[in-house]
Amino acid sequence: MRVLVVEDQTELADSVGRVLRREGMAVDVVYDGPAALERTSLVTYDVVVLDRDIPGVHGDEVCRSLRAQALPTRVLMLTAAGTVADRVDGFDLGADDYLPKPFAYAELIARIRAVGRRSQPSLPPILSHDDLRLDPAKRIATRGGGRLALTPKEFAALEYLLAAQGRVISAEELLERVWDEATDPFTTTVKATINRLRAKLGPPALIETIPHAGYRI
């Protein structure tokens, strides 16, 4: 899942980014409205975690802009004001969910995953292929009944390939959806991750390389 965190409290924003990355999400972090508009014009995010009271361009205007563009991006709005009227205002602006501050990270993660599922085709709770099973909610992957020891990025790449249900995924698409803006677009990170995944999955091979096209399961 590709997530943009928009929060002007830099320590909180960076902390949220670290927590979400540990959950296997690809996360970009910005601290004001203009930067949020710039990033969303360049990348189609699954979820934007949007503080309502941000400088430069108010969070309300950022939300309106996303809705005006008819993007599939889902918006989880954050605010220090947690009254019913505030929540209603947020929903009227087009927010998909609303979380008052302070919040527990566990709840934030659960809400991001819930709204993120709305931006994607409906998938079964357990992704599978042959004897490979992956549970996105519990962050568990097994093959032949044995649990796989995967890093967050390996898990995210495997999840994305399984969710594609046989569609060929280019290295560029994997890089955009699984990694964040800090990753060098000319890096061999995707190839290296796929090679590690193949080694951990073991024989017979499940990840197929399609020459000049990408990968599929």
C-alpha cells in the first residue's frame, strides 16, 4: 500500500511514517498543503493521511482537490478537534474516515488498511497460489505449511504480486507501489528483493520473470 502522510508536526509525522513502514507500507511524508498537492499530482496514493490544520494550503482544500480530480485515493483525515460537527464537516469534504488526535497507532494502522481496501479490487482475506498462503492482516506468509521469514519489503512485494492474480507486474510498478520516494528509481532493489523472495519460497519456483515486461505469480 502506498501512503502519503501530511502532518505539520514533524516529529509526529516522522513517527507515523516509521510505524507504517514497519507494517510494510510504502510511505512518503510531507509537512504542508503545497507539498501534499505536489506529491498527489505525481503519485496515485492508496491512502492520504491528512491533518486538517496544515500550513500553506488548508487540509480541507487538499481534500477538495483530491475529490475534484476523481482520484481513487482514500483520505483519512486527522484533527485535534473531535466533535461530531467536525467529523461531519470532514465527511462532507469527501474524507473517507476521520480520526481525532491523540490516537493509538494500532487504530491508525487498522483504519488505513480498512480505507485502503476500498481503493482496490475486492480480494479474499487470504491470498494464495498453490501451497503459498499470505494473510495481509496478520502479516503471515506460509508455504507448504511452513512460515516464511520475510522482511517488510519482501512481504509487501509478495502481497502485491499475489493480489495481481496473474497479471504481469513491471519492476517500475513494484518500485512505485512497494517502495517510497526515497528509493533511487535506477536501483536494482526490485530485482534483489525478487531474488531473495525466490530463495525463501524455495522450489518449485512460483515467481516467473517475463522478459522485458516484469514478474508474475
